[in-house]
Amino acid sequence: MAGRDDTRGAAVWTLPNAVSALRLLGVPLFLWLVLGPEADVLALLLLMFSGFTDWLDGYLARKLNQTSKLGQILDPVADRLYILAVVVGLAMRDIIPWWVALILPARDAFLWCLVPFLRTRGYSALPVHFLGKAATFNLLYAFPLLFIGDGTGTVATLGKVFGWAFAIWGIGLYWWAGLLYAWQVRKLLADRERRAPDLGAG
């Protein structure tokens, strides 16, 4: 039984992973649509497609029993790349201020600094936390609304108001989740240090 689980976890060519790879291919396309022809409608449709495939790859992994270590990496990486692409696109179009575009990747850079401490002590990456998924949900709702808000009229005004509401909540949750990950790393490392003398004595 354990052997089959390990093989499944190491699988690469699975349908959920193919869906995740398709999501990743949409990242440069999204940036080109926003910064090149400024085809905002197509960019919004691509974001909606990304949100659908985000749900689809998880559903397929559970339904087909095709969970894998690669899939557990691809899913959050795709989320973060889409967030980065959107904030860069919005900032370069002057739809959001640059501090918003910098504060989100700064959180990810902060967490990447913790990865070597985990790896040197035998831990893999931390599992995705509910707060992190909630933050991503808020941000992926905020960005299309902010695109809609880049205009005039009632719909644009509503898009801007609700977009910033989702964005503020998303930024707060994004950093709250990051601090929670850092606390988990601290606890893991502290537990490992406490166990080390016991292992040596044995």
C-alpha cells in the first residue's frame, strides 16, 4: 500500500498536472493582453478561465485519485504567478498604486527565505493553509473588478468600490497567512531542536 502511495505521489503525467500546466501558460498571455493590445475583456476572460482551472485541477486530483507532489507545487505556484502578473499589469496601467504591486510579492519573498531552514532540517514545504486560499480567493475577485473599475459610469464605480474592498481584505489575509506560515516554521524548528538531544542520547 505504501509503495503505491509513493508512486502516485511521484507521478508527473497526470490530468490535474496538465490542467495546472495550462494555467501556467496563461500567465504570459495575460500580461501580453493587458500591456500590449490592452484587450481587457479577453484578459478578464482568461482570469475567469484561470479561476475555473484552479478549481478543476483540485477536483480532478481528488476524483481520479491523482494527487502528486508536483501538483501540490504547481497549484500554489500558478496562483502566485497570476497574482504577480495581475498586480504588475494593473500597476503599469496605473490602475493600482505601485505599493500594492510590491507588498504582495514581498510576502512571497519573505516566505521563500524560510524554505532553506525547512529543507536543511528535513521538512518539505508547508501545506496550503485555509487563510492563504481565502486571501487568494479575495485577490482573484478583486483584480477583475479593478479592471472593470478602470472606466466611467455606474458599473465602473461599483467595480472600483467592490474591487478595492476585496483587495484590502485579500492583502490583509495574504500577509496574515504569511505570518502564520512563519510561526509554523518557528514551531517546527523549535520542536526539531528539542528532539535532537533526545535522539543523540538514544
